[in-house]
Amino acid sequence: MNRSTVVLMPAARRGAAPWPLALLVLPVLPGLLVLLLAWWPAPAGAQAPAAASLALQVKAAYLYKFAGFVEWPEGSFARADSPLVIAVAGADALAEQLERSVAGRSANGHPLLVRRLRHGEPPGPAHILFLGALERGATQELLAAAQNQAMLTVSDSAEAHALGSMVNFVTADDRLRFEVALRPAAGARLKISARMLSAAYKVQGAT
């Protein structure tokens, strides 16, 4: 295999039916190996529940990779080795997958820690906040609370993105991608790497 391709093999589960495609051969973005999953095909609805499991794995991998491509302002971490906290609201299955995905991993020297938010619980302290299946009012409350903190907000619904989330998962060309809104990120004093922006499906507020 040459350096322009990478093979991804979904983890097999005992007793699970074989995947329709045993191997996924993906093109490598020049200089951006860590965001390979931007080209992982989005699962079709007919493949559930295996498709749902794969979608969770992809979203969890994205969240882990985002942590390494965002610069938080000075004072966001008590120490150089303080945990980088990813809070998850309204998506327990994703939180469970994310806990497995980030176990023993770190981003820029910060060990990754997942925190599940209960209904009505404020998001902080956290560095990344994922907004899942929530009512509009709950989404608005969490986004309003996050505005007072240096927190990257991520969602997977157009409504949450319209309400002010910074990153939003979308399905485009039958693939799971993400879009970025720069204005709320700048308001939170977050700097998103140009490499991450180059892999985004859409960037709002770019000059």
C-alpha cells in the first residue's frame, strides 16, 4: 500500500454479521492524516443497527480529533496536564462510544475525559460540548451557558447549528462531514486550525 491510502477496518463484534465491505480504503488528505474520517462513508438507514454503531464510532472519532485542532485561550486549563473535558448532552450512546474511543488518549498533552450531562445540568467546566437529541429549549439553555466559557460546541442538527453551535455534523454526498461557524468560535476566543477548516464541508464566516 502506498502512502496515499489508508485502510480502516471496523472492529468486529462477537456474533455480529460481517460488514458489507470488509475494508474501507480512504484517500489521505495531504498533511492531515488525523482527519481521515472526513471521507468515511455515512451509513445508509437500511443497515441499522450496524450502521448506527458505525455512525457513533465516526462521530466519536471526530470529537477526539477536534480536540487536537482547537486552541483554547490562556487559563482554560489549570495545569499543563489538566484533562480536556468533552461534555455530552442528549446522546448517551455517543458518550459511551466516546469513553471507549478516548480511553488512554490525550490531545496536546491533555488527557481526554468524557462527562455525561444530566437533564438540566450546566455544561461547565468543559472544553467541548456535544449537543444531541435535545428539546429546543434545552439546546438554547446549554448554548447560552457555553457562551460564557471557552467551549467548542458541536451538534448534529441544523436547528442547533442555527441556534449557535460552532461545529455541526452533516451528511453530504453520502458521507458524514462537518461544517464550521467561525463567528461563535471567535466569540469564545477559540482558534480552529486551518487544517481542520480545510477538511470541513462548509465554513461560515470565512473571509
